Amino acid sequence: IQEKATGNPICYFHLDWSGKGWLILEDGQKFDWLPGDRWGLDWQFNDSARIPVLHFQPRKKWLTISAQIRVADEIPGEPTLSLMVLSGWFNLLLSAERRQTGISPNP
């Protein structure tokens, strides 16, 4: 994700083939994007100490997707929290699209 005014990157969100990945902020903070349960239905960002920071629980209905998002007790603050929500939601939408079409977009 790049800053609009300067075009400088403010974070990198990298995903591997399994859907796991990480978010790295411009200040070097790293958050892992991992399944929150053993079936990979829920997803979460964990901090460097592997403590969940933000938890996504998708809810799918006919042609729609929504998610309940829970924030841990120790929240990272702005703009980190906003970047996590944006990146996590983006990945959930990509995953839903991939399941509906059978096509895997290259993130």
C-alpha cells in the first residue's frame, strides 16, 4: 500500500500459496496473518510475540460476505489498526472470489 501524496510504501502485505502471510509496516513492525482455527475459517493478525491482535470471523451468505472483527485487549493504534483491517478484509475478499470462480488471483 502506498501513500497517495508521495507514492512511498507505507506497508507490505505478502501472502503465500496457502493464504498465510505477513504485514510489514514502514517502521519495521511485522504482523503474521494466520488461520485463527484449525480449519482456516477464521483468520487473525499476530504480533511478533505470536499474540493475536486482530481476529476476523467471516460470515458468508448468498453472494455476500461479511465479517465480525474483534480487536485484542492491547490494540496497536492508528494507522496500524486501519492497515490491518484493510489488508485482512482484502484477503478475505480474494479468498471468497477464488472459491466462487475457481480462479486463484495472484495477490
